Amino acid sequence: MRILATDLDRTLLPNGSWPPDPGAIDLFNELTQRHDVLVVYVTGRNLDLTENAIREFGIRYPHVLIGDVGTSIRKYGQDGWTSHSGWDTHVRQTSPGWDADAVRSVVSGVDGLVEQEREHCGPFKQSYYVDHDRSEAVLKAVGELVKGKFDEVIVYSFDSQSGKGLLDLLPKSATKQTALEYIADELGAKKSDVVFCGDSGNDVFPLTAGFSGVLVRNADDQLVTSVKREADEHPELNIYFAKGGFKGLNGFYTSGVIEGAYHYGIFYDAH
């Protein structure tokens, strides 16, 4: 089984400041269909925002949507979207100390932290905008308040388009990495047989968790540095950095996803 998992914003979606290749999304759609690839979107977007992306950019519907930074899983089929039965139960059982309301209360007084709109939060997700210039101090303050108390994980990334820092507080068992591991296990796939593509800070965990990782050419410098450091310390990791030039594509966004998929043999008709 060929499984191609990818982040959306500025990975599969050409919504950054780098030039996209015309026709790259149509090529991605065609290649995944022709090679019978199981497609998984792994994104911070919720369902509504994912639907918006599908309409706006013309990306195909995935077989599986891991949304809300890994805290929700849905499948797509002939009857549309269906929530993944058992995922919520799994998260509650494996992160029993998680309490979104308690987390929200504890960090409410941290200076430089602004709660995101309620549609971007949920029972397994507390999300905030961060003054990026003060992110080190903000993250230190948040860590002192929550670390080890809520079965939590703290995920920070930088939105190069808005200039804002983005902070997600999640159950330890409900991240992009753990949700993709859950799906791979359900499908009986080895982690190394799953290709995951990303571009920013909240992709660092799945990129360095044992999947076959792809960083698109426009990946954040901070992410590139972190992934290279992990690869140096753990040479068994499979990491590919899209360079551009493959099949006339520039390696940014969708083109980097395609380049990485060919590198790992997900697509195999390179000539």
C-alpha cells in the first residue's frame, strides 16, 4: 500500500511567497489517482477550512483527514466525511490528565499570548497567537505553568506569512505524529512505508518519528535546522530535502511533495 501524507498550508498548498509551478496541483491529483496512492492530509486546519482549501486550490479529497493539528481524524468516501470511530476514546484513554478548560485557565494570564478564535480550539486543542519576538519568554512561562501537569505537548511554529507565532497545547497522544501513527497501524503499514511532507515547526515530530520524511524546498529555516540536527543524531531516519529541478519542477509546495514522492517510490514513472 502506498501512503502519502502531507501538510497543507505552504506544503501541498501554494499559499506562501515563493513561486508555484503552474499545473503542479493537477499533476499531484493525477499522479495519486494513477498510482493508486492512499492520500492523507495532516493539517492544522479544521474541517471547514480544509473544505475551503479543496475548493480554492483544486486539491483532491483525501482518503483520510488528520485535522486540527492531529486532534481529529476523519475519513472521506462515497457518503462524504465520517468521523473516525474510536479516536476520541483512544485520546482520552491515553492522555487521561488532559483538560482543555484547565489549560486555558492556567495560561490565561501569560503576557504575549492571545487565544485563537474558538473555531480553532476544541476539546483536545488550545491554540494561541504569540508575539514571535518574545516567543522564547512566552514559551518559558507557558512551560512553567503546564509542563507535566496535563498529559500535554506544547507545539510552536512560526507563520511566515502573518509574522505570528502559533502555539498549540494538545494531549500528548493527539498530535500530527501520533494520529498518523494511529492510521498507519490501522492500515498495517510500516512507518517507513508512509511518506510525510511538511514545511514548518509543527511538522517536526512526524518528520523525525520514523516516517519517510520530505521537506519541501520552501520549508522554514528553523524546521530545516531542527530536522538536520535530528538526522545527525539519528542516522537511521529517512529525510529528503526537495531541491527542485526534478521533472522541470521547482521544489516549492506541491512540486516538493511530488519530488519527494518520486524519491521514495510512491510515484515510480519518473521517465
